[in-house]
Amino acid sequence: MEVELAQLRRGFDDVGYICDESALLTVYLALRLQKPLLIEGAPGVGKTELGKTLAQVLRTELIRLQCYEGLDETKALYEWNYQRQLLRIQIDCLLEGDRLAEDDLFSLSYLLERPLLKAIRAPERRVLLIDEIDKCDPEFEAFLLEVLSDFQISIPELGTLHAETIPAVVLTSNNERELSDGLKRRCLYLYFSFPDVLRESRIIRTRVPEVGERFAVEIARVIAHIRSLEELRKKPSIAETLDWARALVALDKKRVDGALVDDTLNLLLKNRQDQLLFHRQIGREGVEQLLQQPAGLGEDRECR
Amino acid sequence: MPLTPGRYFEENMALFAALLRSEGLLLGTAELLDALQSLRHIDIADRASFKTALRATLVKNERDLEIFDRSFERFFVPQAAQERQFRETTRLREERESRLAEAAEELSFKGEPLPLSTEEMLLYTSLNDDQRRNLQRFVQETEAAERESQPLRPLLETVVKGHLRYWHSRREQLSAEEGNGRGEGGGEGGVTRRSADRNRRLRESDIRMLREPDLPKARALLDRLSRQLLRRLVYQRQRSATRGALDFRRTMRANMRFGGRPFLLKHRRRRRSQLQLLLLGDLSASMKRYSSFVLQFFYGLQTVVTNLEMFSFADTLEYLTPALREQGGLDQVLERVVLQGQSWGGGTNIGAALTELREGYSEMLTHRTVVIVVSDTRTVQLDRALPALQKLRERVRRVLWLNPLPPEQWPLYRSVQAFGEIAEMWPCNTIAQLEEAVAGRLFAATTYLDQEVEKDDQTYRHRR
């Protein structure tokens, strides 16, 4: 199942995931080289979404491993089904039949598969999404390194399980801590910044088709302007943009204005300090001013 | 692109990798092989795809993206620009040669050029006409004064060389001054690079020296750091929920109903008893800005470190926690302390503050308390302060001292050494160091004390 670049592009378009050409090409290369793809960027720029989209495009199951501090092998890889093994021993004691061989107890039927093992043992290629890898412990990262470089897992009682097919692996990171060089070395790297006004308005149009073209651009401009406040605790994510667009549609609005932004600010900035910052630095007047300027003056550059 | 077909292509790639390495990227052969392999899957004639493929395989870091972009543009030059560049270098080379010939001719002694180095000759031709004429005249006059043998020649050489050396050093001096004058604006690179640089600069510059326009940015940075730390602390707490060692007593008890067969495994629970943090910030004139920064940092942690008490002191002690709880917002509280407290800006008396703390708030000083003093150790009545600190030290688990003075200055102060013998003294004069001290050393080990509590044992004993 080799993917062609054009096919991938069409797939992304069909699903409605808008990304630039270089991101698309990077995903394509990761698939062709069978290497994990590490995506970094601010929260809410669509990193996880890319993994999900990829599964949709490849028409395969998405296996997701959400990382957190304290995640260990038993949650990520496998665990022996202890209770079942014990029951089996009990039954064997009651039935006077053949003696139970130890090998039987440590066979695949007593193994509880966790995401990593599941992805490796799948009969056809799956998409394995390892989300927020920066939140797991360094020890787990080192362990992951081993799995991702060889795509095989050693289980002491059972031997080494090789991957039937190499899964398409997507790792995401919010840059909360630096990942190890070893892990990075194994991956292709993609950095997502917030989309520019043009692309974001395309995203809005795709996801919320009720929004007119001009309206979408206005929304995107306001969002880009808010994101340009460097001191924000959390910049509005793309998902929040979409929520906002939907809300505006529900309110039956056709244009953005200062008062409207003010009234619906809760959907964009979910933090008191950030809201105050908005009022201080932009406010109603700032929005009005922005919208009166012709589009495309200095705001098209991508902000981080 | 300067890609000559065939095997030169790989060589070119290796050269590009070497360029990236020299710019500081960590880049191994494995990455280079990845890059070459990836090129097989793309349209190599398309510059944008080519660049993307190289970037995806060679760069592993947000910081390096920009270095990559710059190096790429420098290395893979389009054909037209390349030709232009080539013409330019040829022109420069020819010009250089003609200048050398000129110098050799003008500075010759009896038809024989003086033995000057290439640099000296180039320097000569770059002098202005007056200076050149002066030198020439000197050579000619010496030539005229010369009789049969050549005893003057070595002298002449020395003088000419010395002259050129003078101009050389003079010029270096000038360009250095110019360089200083240009200041920060000189660097190339876009908005993002500058903002990343600014953040790094903020993190690493002395907090006491921060300029007024930098303050909001520095506060935002501090805020972000404390939230990051906070998130880590929350995770740490979640992590403590994972199980400890097997608890045989509870396992057996739980499995009585299965006839003693251990179906359910019981693990020891870890109970973590929290430390009490007590922050003592020096608000005297010299420490005002620094302490308000540190206080803000800890204030940001308040939501997770519930048992955090804050004090400020200068000549007297102020208990800040209740005010913080009521009014919320550190800025207002500090402002109020400025307006009301006569203590603000006065002479520092650490000894008095510590004594007052011990006498007035003794219930806060237990074996679970970690006292963090934020001060540059400068105080009146040092001799009284030392025993006060010693007494405090005996009451609590640890006393940490965050010192804004750079460590190289520590030996200069007697107070630093004296306090340092009693408390753990940590250097802390940049935001980066503050973060390291708190995140790396304080919270890494001690916020929660691991205690494996055998709960059942206690109940058992109780019943008996």
C-alpha cells in the first residue's frame, strides 16, 4: 500500500485538513521512508489532528497513545493477564488431565495488548499516534526509542515479536521539555506554526461552510491579531477559531465588529488575565480599526 | 543549484551537512542518509520540495529551522545568482592582483620590490593617496641618499613595515568602535529569531539589571515558567498514584474469599506528606525589584503548593499571605506594602526579621517546613543575624538561600560566607538560574516526601 503524493493531497483535501505543501511533503516522506514523524508546535495548531487525519486518509485504524508522566510499559506495551493465568492454573488443578506446560501460560492469549504492541502486531499498517510525548518521563522515552527504531518488542517469556507491517507513527510534542537527541534522530521533523490569515480563512470555510468568504477572512484577521499579543498565556487555537466561527453563525452574524468580539471573547480567551490583556491592548476600538484597514497589510506573516 | 551531476551530488550534500554542522546543528551520517533517501521520492528539480525534504530530515529542532533556511539559501544558490557571484569573485580576484602589482612597483628600492607580505601590500593599496605618497617619498628619498652599498635597505624595510602596522592597528580600533556603536540592531534574521533571542537574553540577564521596557516581557516569561513548573508538579502528583511495592498482608486479607489464592494483588499506597514552604523576601532598596520577581514566581505556584506562606522584610517583618488571600494579585499587595510599610526601602535587618519570625509565627516552623530566604545577605548587625539563623535552622527541615549576587562576588562578602555555612546558598541572579534552583533542585526532590505507610499495620495495632 504505497501512497503517492497526489493521492495524499487529495485525501487531505477530502477530509478537510488544510495544510501547506511542505507539511504535506514531509508527511509523504515519512510514509515513504517508513520513519516516525515528530511534530512540534504551540498547542492548538493541529498536530494531533494531523495524526487523526492521516488515519482517515489511509483508511486505517488509529491507535492512540496519550503520554503522561508516570506512563510505563504496562500501560503502553503489554501486561500479562494475571487473573486469567491464575484461573487457568486453578482449572488445571481440578481437571485431572495433561499437565499444564509453562509455555501455555505465557502465550499470546494471556497477553494484554497495549497500544504499542497492538500497532506492531496489526496485520496491516496502522497509524500510531503518540500524543504529547514531551509529557512522559525520560525513561519511557528511551524505551520508546528502542521500539521505534527496530519496530520489535522483546517479551522475556515469549521472545521477540517483530512488526508485521511498520506502522505510520506520528509523535506530537508541545515543547514542554527538550526531547532526547536519540529520539529526534529517528524521526522526521515538522514544525507547525499558527496558520496565516489566508490559510486560516480556508480552514474556517472548509469546516464551517455556512461562513461566507469575506466573513471568514474577517474572523481569521481578528484571530491573527489577537495571537500577535506576545504576552498571552494561551493563544487561541484553531479549534477555538472554529468554535467561534460556529458561534457567530449561530448568532446569525454576517460581519465581525468590535462589540461582537467583546461579547464573545470567552470563546477565544479562556483566562481572565488574557481577557484583560486583550481589553488593554486591543479592545473594541482595536478590532474596529483593524477591520477598517484593507486586508493583507502586514498581518499575513505567520505568527508563532 | 551548484549540483554537478553524478557522484558530485553526494559530495555536495556532505558539504552542505558540514556547513550545517559548523553552524551548530547536531547532524550525523544517519540524517544525511535519510536526506539522500528522501530525495529519491521527490521531484528534485523543484527547489521548494528539495528544501522541504532536506529540512524534514536534517533539522530536528525549532531553533535550528532558521539556521537551516539561511544556510540553504547560502549554499544552494540558483543558477543566475551563482553566475553573478562567480563574476563578482573573479572581479575581486583580478582587482586584488592588480593592486598587488601596483604596490610592488611603488614600493621598490632600486628596482627591487621590498619584501612585504601580501597583507601588508594590500593594506598599502587601501591607504589614501596622501598616505601612500608619503611612504613613496620616504622610499625615494632613502634611495637618493643611498650610496654604493645597501646599508640603508634593512632600516627602510623596518620603517615601512612599522608604518603599515600602525595603520593596521589604527583601523582595527576604529572598526571595533563602530561595531559597538551599532548595538543590537545589527543582526540579520526575521522577527521570530529576534524574539527567541530576546527571550534567551531575558532569561540569562541579571534580574537586577533589567531595563524598564523589558519588565513586562520578563514578567510574562516568569509567569510562563511558573506555570510550566506548576504543570509538572501536578503530573508529579498524578504519578504518585502509581503503585508501590506489593503489600503481602493486604493481599492475603483481600484474597481470603478466594481461599487464599492471590487473585487480587494489593500494593502499598504511597502517601506523600507535603512540605510547608515559607518564603522570606528581602524588600530593602537594593533588593526590591529582585524580590518582587521571586515573590511573583512563587505566587504563581500558589495553586499547587497550597501550603505556601510569604513574608517580606526589610527592617521589620511583614506577613503577606493573608493580604494575598483577601485581595488576590501580588501587585496590589506589594503596592500596599510600599505605601503603608515604613519598612520598605529601609535598612535591612535580617536578624530582627528572623527573630520575629521565630517568636511570632513559631507554629509555621516545623520539621516539614522549608524556609526560602531571598536576599543578598547585606544586613545591619550581622553578628546578631547569624545566631538567629542558626536557631531557625534547628527548627525546620531546610533553609535555602537564593542569592542574587553572582557567585564570583561571593568571596568578597563576609556575610555570604557566614550565612552560607548555616543555610544552603544558591546563586540566583538570572531567571534561568531561578528556574533551575526551584524546578531542578527544590521541587525535584523535596516538595513531597515519599512515605510508604503501612496503613493496615496501624489499624491492626489499634484493635489489639
